[in-house]
Amino acid sequence: MSGHDPLPEAEREETTARLLRLAGMRAEVPPDREGRVRRAVLDECRAVARARVVRRRMVTVAAVLSAAAVAVVVVRLGSPRELPPAVDARVAAVERLDGSGGRLSGRSGSAFTPIGLADAVRVGDRIETDATSRVGLRLSQGVSVRLDHGSKARLLSASRIELGAGAVYVDSGPESPDLEVHTSFGVVRDIGTQFEIRVDATSLRVRVRSGVVEVHRGAEIIAARPGTELTVGTGGVTSREVTSYGREWAWTASVGPPFEIEGRPLVAFLEHLCREQGWTLAFADATLARGASGIILHGSTEGLTPADALAIVLATTGLTHRFNEGELLVTRAVQP
């Protein structure tokens, strides 16, 4: 409560009436001033309304942008493991050439041009080899792909190849993603392997060196294991056993990945050579096997055949070798 008592109701009304009588009648507002005031009030109301509309639009735009940002995050988090490559994406590079008759063409049907070492190969590009040329590619995911004489292929992605004619050899390795080779007779899928596919007008031939290969023909799946050759034609599928080494495989090494021996251990060179040739590596005894890791090589084997490179490298280390049905046995050289 305040320290002063409020006025009685009757006295408060009398005081108000007295003040009104003293103020007299309110002066009439001139018409021009009334118009100006009215217009000012209307202008202010319109400005306030416009500001409210702008604020609402800004809130709407911010909400849309926020939703778009969330959508981008969702798409990225929910996208598949292997995103479709961009139309002009590089998916391979030319790693080795044998002969000069290979050629490359863009996906849009552009004219073929001579293929060169280290050339980029993009999605949809076509590669052709003639009767004297071979091409070795390294796909962006690490897979080695090699085309034999008279081959026609198209890169559909970093993990899909279309083979129209000739032969392709694939060395995907145990840790590389699965690769698909599409042909008119079916799709060949590998599971960490080395294999060759050869196509002509009447058949598809698949030879498996290591790992497992599956041939998909509609709902039918035919599996092939190491040492197996499948032939798929109009008359059905036939199978036979083959070796993982020998003359029929020799062409694949001519465009295989280069191996620089400088500063590398002997065992790494021998393992690389055996993988390329389909040989099995063995040593005369455990002591020699352990010692091969500590022998460091120097120089180069560029331009040498696999047989010559093997003989020369072993001779410089005091070792020799012999073959026994696909096994490379490394032994100590006999001292004179």
C-alpha cells in the first residue's frame, strides 16, 4: 500500500470533469493535415506489411537451404560403396605397349588415334589392337588388364570391361575389387584371380590361372577354378583341364607390369616372375629360401626375356635354377 490514501471516487470524478471544462472544445484538425497524417499512417502500415513478407520469405529460403544441405549429407552417407564414375572420369592408364598398332577412341564415336604409353583411358573409351600390337592397362583400382593381338574392348567403368573381339588377360590380385568382363556370350566375373578371356564369332573361352571365375548367362552361373578352361558356344558349355604355364600364356607377360630390380630383394623378383609366368617357386632348402630375402639386386632387366632375366640375375648371386613341370627350383650354383 502507498503512504497516501487515494481520493474518494466522487471527488476523483469531480476533478476530472473540472479539467475537461477548463480544456474547452478540441480544435478541429485542418483537412490537409488530416490527409497527410492518414497517408503517413497508411504508408507505415504498408512498410510494416512488406517487412513481414520479406522476413517470411527469408525464413522459407533458409529452411529450403537447410533441407538441401541435409539431403546432400543423406545422399553421401547412403550412396553405394562404388559410386558411378563421372562421364569423363579417368579409369585406367596405358602401362605397357608391345608394337605400335594400338589405337584409342573416345566414347562419343570420335576417330581413333594412336595409343601411347601413359595415355589416360576414360569411361566409354574404346581400345583396339591390330595383328602386331598388344596393350597393357592399369585400372584405377589397381587391376592389370592386357589386350592381345586383334582385340576390341571398351571401358565401361573402373570395374567393368566390354570385350567385343580378341582376348583380354586380367590379374586382379587377392585384394582388388571384383571385375566384370561383358561379352555377347555372357558376363565373366572374377574373385581375386588371374584369367584369360578369348572371344570370336562363335564362342567364348575362359582359362583360369588362379582364383575363381564365374560365367553368368542369364540365371545360369558356371564356376571355373584354377587349371580350368571353359568354352561357351551355341552348342552349350564344355570344360577341360589346362596348365597355368606354357606357350599359350606367354603373350600375357609381354605387356605385364614392369619390374625394376634396382634395390629390390631377390625373392621379390622371383615371386614377380613366377606370378607372371604361372610358375611355382621353390628353393633347394630352407636356408637358401631365407637368404633370398637378404640378397639385394642392382641393375636392370629391361629388354630381356623372362628366361634371360632369370638366368642373368641368378648368375650374379651365385645361384642357378631348373624347371620341373611348372616348378622353378632355385639352387646354389656348383663351384668348379
